[in-house]
Amino acid sequence: MREVSSPSQRSGSVSSITPLRSAKRGKKDRKSLSQSPMQFSAASFKASDTEFAISIPLLNKQDRLLAVQRLQKSFEPLRALLSARASKKRVTRVKERKRKRQSSEMVEDDPQPDDKVTRVRAEELGDFLGSLFCVGLNEVTRALERDKLALVIVCKDSKPSFIVHHLLAAAAVRNTVICSIGETSLSLGELFGYPSALAVGFFKDEFLQEQACERNKEAYDEFMTIVQFLRSRAPSLDMPWMK
């Protein structure tokens, strides 16, 4: 005849084999565990402690000042064009709201022929300057992977800093010069007419439109002079694992 064990006996046998709930640690036990030398602390390890730590090559102070001055002068038409387009959009929105309120179309004065030619020429020059480079981490990464860039400029205050480290490895593989001119993301973006920029990439000569370069020869020559200057003054990129 089969014996039937009582619930107390069953619970006792189960608890002796596999406890249903782990014992709670006291405050002293938790404190001793936190102070144990065998416990790993993420704060105690830094990427800079390894031999594979890399840093963005930084130009010396005199070269940085000269580079910023040249970039400000060369890309002034582009900054003016982007600012004018932004203000034009704001004016258009305001006029549209007024037109809806008044329920009548507003007649604008036609620009003079000389003003129109000057404006068209300024827009053409600004568009050409904008085609010489790409802005933003994603755009620079894509262009660098396709080996389209002759030079990459990185800001000095990217947070977290490691989000731009893949650019260093990609530039080293493709023999592309990469450096920093000591500008923050805000000031680097302002040089090219953008609110901010983590990285800016300058296209190689073979990826530029030949006809546009001929029509804007003076701006093109100045751009190539800046690229050659930065490439010659940028420190070499040291990648320990590629030696």
C-alpha cells in the first residue's frame, strides 16, 4: 500500500534540496562585498589605460589660428547664403500668415536686373562652396568609407569622446589626413554656416564637378590651398595596432 506523506514532510524535503528563496544579506555583508578587492569596478578601468588608446591629432596654436582665419574668409559667401535662405523662409512664413489673415495677395516689388544677377551669382558661389565638403558624423563616415575625402576635421568636445574614434581608424586605413583645429562643435559648425558639426570632411579633387570648379576658379583655388595647408601641417596619426 502506498504511503502518503504529509504537506509538512513534502515542504521539508523540497526546502532541504532547493531553497525557494535565497537568504537576505545583512547590511554588514553587503558593505563587505562592496569593499571586496576581487570585485570589478567599471570606474577603475579607462580606455586611456590601454596601449590602444588613440587621440585626435591637434595642430599647433599658430597653425590653428591661421586655419580658422582662412576658413572664415573662404566660406563667407556660403554662410551669407545659408543665412539669407533661412531668413527668407521666415519672411515667407510671416507673409503667408498675413495673407491668410487679410485674404488678399500681397504684390512684391520685382528686383532690379543688376540685383538679380548679383543674387544669382552669390547663390551659385554659395552652392559651389557647399558642394566641396560634407558635414556631420554620418555623412563624413559614409564618405570616408567610400574613400572620397582628402581631409577630415573633428571637433574637440564630442560627448562622449569615443563616438568619433571610428573616424580615426577609417582615416588610417584609407591614408586620409584627420586632425583637429581646436574648435568646439558649435564654432566648427559656424565656420561653414551650420549650427554645429562634430566632423567636417573635404572631398577629393576627382569627386568635384569640373565645370563648377572652372566657373568658380578663384574659390576652388583657395579651397585647395586650405586643404593642402592643413594636410601638410597635421600631425601623423599614430595607430599602435596597425604597425
